[in-house]
Amino acid sequence: MDKRYMIVTEQGYALSSLWDEIASDGRPFGAAFNIGYRDIDGAAVEFSAADFQMDRVTEGNKHSFCFYGNKKLSNIKIVFEVANTEQRSICKARIIGVHPTLILEWFEPVMPVISAAATQLVLPQSEGILVRPEKINGQRCRPGWHDYIFYPGAVEAQFMAAITDTHGLYFAAHDPTHTPKYLLYRSIPDGFCQLSFRYYCGTDSTDGYELPGELVLEKFTGDWMDAADIYRNWMDNDPALPPKGVFSELVKESPVVAIYPVRGRGSDKGEMSQNEYFPYSNAAPVLEKLSEKCESKVMALMMHWEGTAPWAPPYVWPPFGGEESLAQLRDRLHAKGNYLGVYCSGYAWTQFSWIDMNYSREDQFEQEHLAKEMIRGPHGELDAYICCGWASQRDGFDMCPAQDWARNTITQEVAKIAEFGIDYAQFFDQNIGGASHFCWSREHNHPPVPGVWQTNVMQSLLENLHEKYPNLMIGCEGAAAQPYLNRLSFNDLRFDCWTLGVHRSIPLYAYLFHEYINNFMGNQCGLHTRIDFEACPENLLWRTAKAFNSGDLLSVVLKDGGKIHWGWIVPWDNIAEPDQDDIITLVGNLNALRKKYPQYLNQGRMEHPLAQISGESWTLKLHNDRSEEYEAFLHSTWQSPNGERAMFITNFLPRTQTVKVTHQDKSFEIQLPPLNAIVLTEENFP
């Protein structure tokens, strides 16, 4: 095959050929762009560059491409302006003209073509993932209605990177407006893969659409950190980000987060009677004992506490059993300098609960005509994006946060939590990353297709909540996407829960954002479907060490008897719990280091490793007789605000190990104490 069509070649990435490829007739890997409209009935009307004629003008290293002449879009022109250098290409695009009856929904410039067989793909989803070569030969998602893996949300940044052993290709949307978009990859013939960003274009514009910011394609050498460096250098100028190193007292205190339900026995289904942690004050001795053993403050983070029904948004108040009972726990925690937090479920709407069948809001929904306040699909469909249906938690829909009624309802529930004196509310659990889900309603306070209005609506909602209730920390499930982490300042970032066994987890989120935000290890929901806990009992130690080495606060999930369990959605009965001494020792040792070295693990910037570390391997055992090999230790390097660097090497196993440290061609061995970490500064190296 003609190598001018290959972005990956034996010599590396043939960047300069990309723009010739756009202009090439009969482009073998598809058109230079795709574009989608909706007609008056909500039906999709889609075109590609192949449906247009094209003119090209070249002046030096700058190219202009004008696509026109589509019979159905006769008044529409699409213009690309491209500037090339040896290392980088920058592309701007605009759509000139508005169709009289069709509504522009999305625009998808299709850029790099990569060789799937020799490549790993970096994606900023969850904690960060490396898509394995064998998984690139597929399609990442099906964008649109019902899919919530988009930016800003479950995808927290706006770049991808393809890396081989020696070369890398960075592909990014340097978009300061944070327009919603999907980061897509699609397999194509002969073992190749296309990368693209699908921008959602819903605006009030009457004269066309200009792609916000720039599309950037850049060659680099190195690994995923080198790609992240390029994005971080651009991102650091984003005015949506909070100031670096400014954290709440809660985060600076670094409490161990103790997660537990007050109803049920470790699951969201089945019997939901009160358990030993109710009345709420029953948990106080357990929490105080945990605090004593870990030599740390704690934050109680409760589930199934809602007085409505578990996971039945938007209404959560009053608490199960009443305010007076919860106040006893609140006051006892606060008296010892500890914290109180609650899980909620975002801005979904519950018609009735599948957990507590006595709970229903169906009459209210009909009497108040609330259907008009809910998110709608392209054809006016009423449905929900997440955690809905008989096998899940509830039946219902999603409220549209652009609607005044929805915003007022959310604000009223947050007010009750804040005014009671709760310290932290993961209010936007199930709005992963803080996502504002897509809505196509033509009767709401927004354009009739998804677009940047979603980001603006969510930012304004979060800002309003912060202004009214500044003492309440608010968080989300996963980790806050870039435009939201200013106000979603502490979040349930559970490593591996959506990727383990499919892709490889990397601490990309921490690498990009740790100076701006510290998250916590989370309730680990989902890992029960992936890890064979009993066949691999060290897995909880490994997960805890991963959170520590990513700079996150540590958490434990409690079962009955005050014992630490494997995670959430793991029944309390019929499965042995982890070794309690080991996990308590590890959490205590690592949290002591978090507090001793805040300049790195609280305020620091993750950097490339100070040294190469080699040593033993460790096997993580998964279900269905599968397993994955990892190093038997973890390490990360941090730079403090004053420029000092330190490397943290963690031995999560309950035995001593020896590792080899190589720095600038000099090597030495060190012993790692069990269930602990050591700290190497630049002065430690010969």
C-alpha cells in the first residue's frame, strides 16, 4: 500500500502527508469529515466530504480547503485552514451557511489514520487508559442518545495519542469552550484505524458554525506521559481551572474515607432493612477505632441513607430515620475533628424504586406535568442514561439542567444537605465526570440539539451551588472533567472499575490535574465483576497502593463488624473478607506519608520517573481463569511547587522485596519494607 496514506510507517509518523491525503481523490480510508443534521422530525441526515466538491489553495506551509456543491446543502460551505510545520499541524474549520430546514447537530473532522497492529492508544477516560492494539480494531462507542462516554464527563480531557515503541502521534482538540464531543476510533480495512473528534454544534448562531479552538496533530517520541505533557502545557492556561495548590481543609487533612451503607448487606438489591450502622451513632465507635488504628482523621461516607429510597434522585431529604438521629453522628464526628459525607445520585428523576417498591413519584410526575422538564431524545423519547431499569436501582428519566424547575429542585436538595452541616456530598454520582447529558428537546431553554450550552449550564449550576453553600464540598462519580473540577473538588475516582481486563489503566488524570485537585479512592464498585478476590487476596492492597501513588486520598469500604471489605456491591455473607491487619497497616503507613509530604502528594505535579525501577512481578487473578501480570511494586515521581522532586516506591505486599534502581547509568539495590513506601529524592542518587 502507498505509504503516503499511512500515518504510521517504519520510519515513524509521516505527518506531512496527512493534509495531502485530505485533498486526494478516492481517499482510501474515508472522507476528510462527516457532518450530521436533524430534520424537522428528528431524523438523522448525514453527509461526508465525499458528497461535496473541493477547491484547494496552498501558500507555503499553509493550506485552505473549501468543500461545496452538495445538492442537499446547496448553500453550505465547509472550510479548513491548515498550517504545517515539521512537527505539528494545526487545523481550524468553519461551516458557512445555515440550512433552512435542517438543524446542524454535529461535525466530525476525521484526521489521523494509524496502524492498529503496532499501536497503543491513550485515552483520557476515568483514571486514564491505554487501549491495547488488539482492542483498537473496533469502534470505541456509538455516539449520541444513551451513550454517556463523552467529553466533558466520563472523558475528562480533549486529546488522544497513538504510541508505538519509538514514536507517538498526539491528536487534540485545543478547545477553550469545552464543547461536548466524542473521542472516537474506528477500524478500517487492512489493519488501520481512524481517529476523530465529533463536536456537538448546538448554538444560537444564525450564520453557521466555527469549530472552537484548534485541532492539533503533533509528532513526539516517548510514552503516554510525553503526550500528556503537550496537552498539559496547553491546558495550564485554561481559565476554567482552579488555582493550583488551593485545597479545602478536608483534603489537606487527608482523612481516610470510610464508606458504608446504613441499610442492606453490601448490595443495592434484595433485603434493605436497617443494619448495625443504624441508628447512625452506632457507626461512631467503628469510625473512631479506624481513626485510631490508622492514626488519621476519617470521613464517614454513607450509602442508603436517603429518607426517600436508596439511589432514588432527585429527592434525598430527610435522612432515613430522621435528622435527630443523623445529628448525633454528625456532632460526635465533628467533636473529634472528623467528617461526614453522603452519596447521592445526580439529577436523574425516579418514577419508582426497584430497591424499595413502596417508593413512587409517579403521581407527582403526572400532576405537575413534569415530563416537560425531562431530557428528550432526538425523536422526543423519554428515557434515562444510567442506573435505570428492572435490573438496576430505579425506573425513571433524567431532568434537564437547563430547565429552571430542575435547577431549583437540585438547589433545594443541596441546601438541605449543606444547612444540616454535612461536609461532603457526592451529589452528582451517576453524572460521571460531572456530565450534562445530551438533550434534544425543542421546548427547553437551550438549542434543539446538544452543544456547548450543556457545558455552560453545568458550570453555572455548580458555580451557583458553590456561591450559596461554600462550606459543602460537592463531588461526582469518577473524576471531574476539565471544565468542572473547579467546583467538583473531591470525587470518587475508582481505578480499574471500567477498564480492568479490557484496557490498561494509567494515572493520566493525576498526571494532568493533580496540582488542581485531589480525589479519593472511591467505593470500588464494579471490580467484583472483574477480580477474583479470594484467589488473589492482595488485590485490595494493590488497589490501595495505586490510589496512593496517584496522589489520591485513601478509602475503605466497611462490612458488618467494622471490618474492611473488598469494595461495594460485594455481599457481606459467603465471601471471606480481606486480611484486616494487612489493609489497616498499609492504609495507615501510606496515609502517614501523604500527610508527611504534602508538597508532593497533595500539591505536587506528577512527572516522568526519576529513575528506572525493576524487580519482581505479581499476578492479578481475574474471573474466568484469566490473569494479568504487573510489577510487585508501584512508583510515581512528583515535583513540589518549589521545584524539588521525589520518587515514591510502594511495596503493597506483606513481605520485604528488593528492587533495582537505575539512575543515569548507575544502579543500586534497595529493600522495600512490607506494606509501606520509601521516598527517594534527587539527593539519594549517586
